[in-house]
Amino acid sequence: MMRKILALATMAIALTATGHVLAHGAKANHGGIVQSANDLNFELVAKDGKATIYVEDHDEAFSTTGATGKLTILNGAEKTEVSLEAAGKNLLVAKGEVKLSKGAKVVAAINFADKSSVNVRFAIK
């Protein structure tokens, strides 16, 4: 009986500690929506028909120099694709007008200069 209690307590502590590690750096620094992928944080910011994505690695700017990509937006049955280009040290900008309505789903397919790639999914609330 004591072993079971000890095992459960150990598991609870491990899960609690893991939750804090996963939550690290996942806050929105620019008023957007943050998602994590490949140990990086991606913040999608939509304002005035424009969309930008900030990329960070443990709260530090992650270089987007030479990065390209595509933003795919699903607003109900309407699908829009817009190219992404590097702008600034950790910024990707959508080339063209972007309409992000409540309930829209967004996928950012990003190719970095080192040939690595990542797909990041966002849900507009």
C-alpha cells in the first residue's frame, strides 16, 4: 500500500514539473496567438489585413533570415493561400491581404535557411 502511494506521489510531482517546462515561453509578446512546434514558439499577429509571425526559441529571437513559407487560411469553406517572407531578425510577413475571422484555421508552412521546415497550426478565437 505504501509503495502505491509513493509511486502516485512521484508521478504527480513528475507531471507537475513537466507542465511547467512545457509552458515556458508560450506567452504572447505581441498580442497574437502562440503555438509551439519543433521546440520553437510561433506567434501569429493579425492586424489591419496583415499577418506576421514572430519566431522565438526560449524567449530569444530566432533568426528567420532566408526563411520562406506559405500561410493557408480556412475561413469556413473559403481557402486562401499567401506567401511568407522573412522581415527582420525573427519575423515572417504575409505578402498580401489576410482575412482572419473568428473560427478560422491557419496553417503556416515555414522553410528555414538551413533547409529545416515546420508546420504550425493556429485557431482564431
